Amino acid sequence: MGSKSDWDTMVHAAEMLDSLGVAHETKIVSAHRTPERLYEYARAARGRGLKVIIAGAGGAAHLPGMAASMTIIPVLGVPVETKSLKGMDSLLSIVQMPAGIPVGTLAIGKAGAINAALLAASILAAGDERLAERLERHRSEQTASVADSPE
Ligand code: RP5
């Protein structure tokens, strides 16, 4: 994530990964304030064995696109909700990547963070049958938890 202030949103991705048993790390890497940290992180990611990067950022959110430009690992972008523009700024700056460098963009805020984790797990499940089974179980439990009436 681009800032410690993004953690309130990105913690939902971390919690979903935890609940699915997906190993992960959480880092603050700012495209603006720590550009060299971003360069080193993205450049080293594949060699360190990382398989997917979830990048959450707000405002002029360059982090996902810049990370994606420096690695072929799939990058999932989470637009963090902002006070001034409600995250529309984050969304548009993450989703509107020019052709050639893809970022898989999720919804603004908590829903996007949760779905980024689920999508990362789906990507990883392509080569991990046990994770695929855990994802199937998660879906079944979610379905079973939906009441058929609001009262
Ligand atoms: C972005 O600027 C971060 O991703 C964060 O969402 C936003 C504001 O950061 P802070 O000023 O709260 O550190 O780089």
C-alpha cells in the first residue's frame, strides 16, 4: 500500500488472505514518497517468489501502474477511498492504464480489498488444488450464509 493510512482498507485484503490460508506480506511502498523502495520491491518481487501483488493506493494513485511496469507478476489495484473525491480519483488513476501494462482494478475501498484477495487466491488456485478446494468451500459457506428474507 502507498501509505499507512491505506491500512484501514487493505487490512480487509490481508484478513481474507489469512482466512484462505494464503501466505502474504504487507508493505508500505509509496510511488511518490519512496520511489526507490518501489523500484527495488517491484524489481525483486518475482525473484523472491511472489506470485501476485495487490497494490492499494489513493488519490493520484500511481503505485499499481508503476509496480506493474516493473514486473510481469499480475498486479491487482485497489482504489482507496479518499475524503475529497470519495475514491473516484484513485479509481480513475488506477483503472485507466494505457495499453501494454495491465493492472487488474477492483472496486473502491473495502469491497475492492476483499475482492483483490479473492482474485489473487483464484489466480494462485490455478496451480494449487488445495487452495482451490478452500476457495470452493468459502463460496459454499458464503452462499449458505445468505438469508432468504430480511426478517
Ligand atoms: C497515496 O496517498 C496513498 O496511497 C494514500 O492513499 C494517499 C494519502 O496518503 P497519506 O497522506 O495519508 O499518507 O500515496
